[in-house]
Amino acid sequence: MSNGQREEWGGRMMIIIAAISMAVGAGNIWRFPRVAAEWGGGSFLIALTIALVLWAIPLLMAEFYMGQRTQLGNIGAFRDFMGKKFAWVGAWMALVCIGIAFYYSVVTGWALRYFVYALGGNIEPGIDGAAFWEAFLANPVETVGFHLVAVVVVFLVIYRGIKGGLEKVLKVLLPSLFVIIIILAIRAMMLPGAAEGLRYLFVPDWSLLVSGRVWLEAFTQAAWSTGAGWGLLLVYAAYAKAKEDVGVNCTIIGFADVLAGFIAAIAVLCTVYALAPSIELAEEALAAGNVGLTFIYIVELLAVMPGAQVIAPLFFLALFMASISSLIAMVELITTNVMNFGIDRKKAAVYAAIATFVFGIPSALSIDFLDNQDWVWGVGLLISGLLTAVAMMKFGVEKARAQINETSDLHIGGWWTFLIRIIPLMFVVIFGWWVMQSIEWYPDDWWHPFELFSTGTMVFQWVILFIICYALNNFFAKNVVAGPMTKKEDRE
């Protein structure tokens, strides 16, 4: 069995653009700014840079290497790197990311709806952001409808393939996104009072660097924001040229993602601190969570900003563009893995789009369900990152490093081997912290499988996923097409 005519990215610049587009998502705009402000601004940026080097970039390199070498999606890549008994590991990684896609498409629809609101002049002085938001959520025609529009847009891109769809869209989408967030940042810095936002972002609170919490937040941001451990880069790398530079590409991808978050943080924090009536209200806005900050407080603040008729649409256009670029990668992950069972791209894209829409409907109808899925599969990504490191160790980290260095302009030293090997230890600390948080939130019901953010709900859903993946392991191992690393006996 073979994987047929292989699609490829047009060149090095295109794979970098695609990968950065994958990494830069809604989290850069709605999570990064508030977390950076909460955890000491400059102190958080220092911790994040270190987390990027210790966790994100090593895992990005591992994913890129696995995709490039196997030329397959997650299931085939883990089968060929770890052996036929471990095809389920790739299925786990794929399904965790797919679980995120099912609600991420809903969030993308929210961003699109608010862009339309802003374009129509609905975001105006005196708007009650909370009431506006609640009215939108209470209208299933709109929440489901815009979820559908987001899925259709992505389908039209994926359906046309790497060169005809993804390349044409992403090489316009990513530069446009950076231009818009830079415009928003410059405009925000020109507001009276913006200096307070810059102070929160740039001036380090050195005392926080000895706080374990700021480091845990930084490592979490590095994992969630860059896509390290998602399996998305693995899929994009499956279409990379055989001699693509793993080291340089992944370093650029990691730091470009942080740069996008940094620029977005300037735009958001300067806007919040310049336009909020008081420091207390600014801090209240930042403490309101991703949704509260973006769709309630920012709406009210943008409404009173000079030039709101232009700035408000630009802000939500940027949020939509960041979201859609990541959603494209998630649906491509589904499509590629389906294609690896011998199904052509067009049919696979149809199946992926239908699944994303249908299984996204519960999140479109219930924000509590969406929050639960975000919690379960968001933390699940940490497990995927661990499994990637384990795959590298089973294959041979030094062997992988030697092969990466054959085509890399950036020499990858023994530090990479060391970091891959200690990722399990880092995982225990970060994952343990999230579990402890959950137990603190639900001291009596932490075990309950149906509490919104409990440990029990995570374990319950992960166990179900594991049972499904493990039970289907032989099916996955036998039916995923062969790649260049597939053993001869498995090809026959």
C-alpha cells in the first residue's frame, strides 16, 4: 500500500508561513495579553522565553521531524516511529486536537459574528457588553449559523489542497494579520493613558520570577500558543520537502508566535488601561477570562475609542483571521489522517468538515459544554506533548538529532537530547499543577465526571478516548498507508 501522489509545500518560506499561521491563534489575542498582565508583564515574558526554549521549540522540532520523515499524519507517524503496537498514540494525539477543533470552530464563528457587528456599526458608545453577549449566545440560529460559516470557509480552503488552497490563503492571511495587529498596537499606544498598559507589559515584577505560578503559566502558554504537542506541525511537516531545515524553521515558528502575542498584548493592554475608567476596572476586565475580556469588556472599551468605526472591525477581523488560520490547521489534521486510510483529499475534506460541524453543535448551543471541552482537551495537549517526547526516546533521540543536523543550518546540540529526555519531568510538574488547581476548585467533587472543570471530567473523557484508540490499534496499524519509514514487512 502506498500513500499515492504526495503534495508538497512550494518552498521553505511557505512551510514557515503555514506553520506560523497554525501557531498564531485566538490565544495570542485573548489569552496572552491578560496572562502577561496578571503575571508581572516583563517577568512573564522572561519566563515565557525560557519556556519556549525548554518545552516548545524541542517539541516543535520533534513534531516537524516526525512528519517530514514519515510523510504521514499522526497515526502513521507514531506507528512508524514507535512500532505497530503504538499506532493508538498517534490516534490519541489526533483525536485530542480534533476535540479542540469541534469547539474552536464555534469560537471562530463568534469572532466572525462580532466582526460583522462591528462592521455594521453595532458597537457604539453606551453598549452593554454583557447584555449584548448574552443576547448573542441565546440565539442558536446565530451561534450555530456562524459556526457553520467558519467550517464552510475552512472546507473551501482544505478541499483545494496544499498548493491550490492552503498556500494561496495562508500567504495572504498571515501577513495581513500581522499588519492589522501592528496597526491596532500603534493606535492603542497613541491613546492618552496607554503608558499604564505598557508599564504592565514591559516593567518586570522581579519578585514573581521566584514564584512557581508564573513559570507554570509561562510553560502552559508556550504549549498552548505555539502548538507544541498539538500534532498540527507534524501534519504540516508531512508535506515538507525531505531536506527542509528542522532546526531553523522551528526556532522561527516558536519566536514568531510569541512576537504575535507580544504585539497583540500591546494593543489589548494599552486599550484596556487607556480607556477603562479606573485601574480597578482595567484589572477587573483582565480578570474576566478569555471570553469576558474579549466579548464584553473590550467591546465596551472599543465603543468609546476615537475611531471606533475602524478600530472595532479591525480588532475582530484580527481575531477571526487568527482563529481561522489555526482552524485550517486543525481541519487539515483531520483530512490528512483520513487520507492516510487511502481516501482522496476531496472526500476526506468533506468528511472532516461534516464532523467538525456536527460535533461542534453542542458547543455552539452551550457555552458550559464548550468550556468543559476546552478544559479537558486543552490540558490533554500536555499529554500529547509528553507522548511526542516518549516517541522520540523510543526511536532514539541521538539518532534523530544526527539526522536533523544533516539538513539543518542551525546545529542542534546535545541540549536538545537532554531537554527531550526531561520533558516527562516537566510534564509531571505542569500537569500536576493543573490537577491541584482543579482539586482546589472542587474540594468535595474533584472526582465528579460531570463537574465543569473537575479532575474527574478530564480523567473520565480521557479514559474513554484511550479505550477507543487502544481497541482500534490493530485497525490503525494495518490500514494506514505506508510511508518512506514503514517497514518492508508492513508494506506487503
